[in-house]
Amino acid sequence: MHRSAFNARRIGSVTVEARSRESAIQLVRDALESPRPNLISFCNAHTVNLAASDPDFANFLKAFVIFNDGLGVDIASRILYGEPFPANLVGTDFVPELLNATCGLRVFLLGSATPVVEEARRVLRERHPEHRFVGTHHGFFTEDEESAVIAKIRSAAPDLILVGMGQPKQEKWSARNLHDVPAVTMCVGAFLEFSAGSFRRAPSWVRAARLEWAYRLALEPRRLATRYLVGNATFMARVFRDRAKQMRSFRRKPRKC
């Protein structure tokens, strides 16, 4: 998959593509036409925090093309690079846009509980009849069951695998099995739950205001308080530390006469 160093921005230890929506979709389309397997994921503030505390996760992410997702990394880009990302490529919106921009794909869904992933398959079949949804499997399999899951995926021969098992599990699994499931593997978080209707998305005006995180926090305060309240403060502290390092490095550089 073609990557441009010019388009990359480092947020914490995560390298994130800085692309327009059209460019990002074309990047994935090119990957779908490649004979090589490819890995794609999305980075938000929580991703950066996880990578800071989990070196294995950070190392696995080096194998991925990563798109920006959410307000937090956009603020970080403004602070560190002087401008926001060209587009907000939140995965829950990006996947349907990718499916609308392509046709004839064989798609496998991996993640969530069996009733959820099957309902997601039914809904996506109705919304995207131009594609074939060739298989599903829940995301709660054990290590002993992993080889059977991989065999099922290989038998379905997908072009695109949508993996929704949450970070960092979905990325670690996808990276470890990159060459066992020759396809484009995209880690999509809660996309399957949203597609199945298990989770409610924020109203469009809330999403437009970049406050979907606050909407989710209001719905699930106990589960998400640490991630969004403590996590966002921790993330911003990291960003300002990185900015301070930038400034110190800039001051140390010798000036040309």
C-alpha cells in the first residue's frame, strides 16, 4: 500500500495519515486491488493512550495504515502541526462510505456476539446489495479456537475483513494473523454494534459538533468515564509534553547565517 511520509503526522507514538476523505478511500481501494494483505485502523485519543501504556500495541500499529478519528487527535494536530487533519475519518462513517465507493467486494465480519454480528450482516446486506457478505464469526473465541476461525475466513475468501473486537485486541489479532488471512483487514471498533442497532449513534447535529464522545459518555457514564474524562486529560497532557519537546528541539537547532 502506498504511504506518503509527507502525509503522516505523529501523535504520541502513533503515525496517522493526514488525508482527505477521497484520498483515504482511494488508498483503501488501491489496497483492495493489491495481491498483498494490508492492515487499516483508526486512531483517536484512546488509541494514543493505549499505545503509550502498551508497547506491544504500539509496535503492532507500525504495520497499519492509520486514519484519524475524532476531535482529540484533531486538536493534537493543531497543537503539534499547526493545522487540523484534512477530514474527520471516523470509522463508523468511513466504512459505509468505502462500501458505497466500491462494488463487488466479498466482505467477512468478525467480532461482537453472534446475534449482533449476524444482525449486522443482515443490515449491511440490505444497505449494500452491491457487495457479498460471505461470512461472520463472533469475537469471543479462545486461543484454541483461533485456527478454526482463520480456516473459516480463508474458506470464505474475502476481499475485506471488518474486525470489531475493540482496541487493542482487534489490532493485535489482525497483525498477528496478517499473512494467514490474505485480504484487507480493517479494524472498526463498534461499527458492527452500530450497524446492528445495539448501540445508538448520536444525532447528526451532535456528530457535526464533534461531540459524539460526550453523547456516548452520557449513555454509558460508568463504563466510559475513565476513558473519556481521565483519558482525555491524560492525552492532552501528553500532547503538550510533545509540543514542549518540539519547542526545545527547535531552539537547539543552529541558525543559518
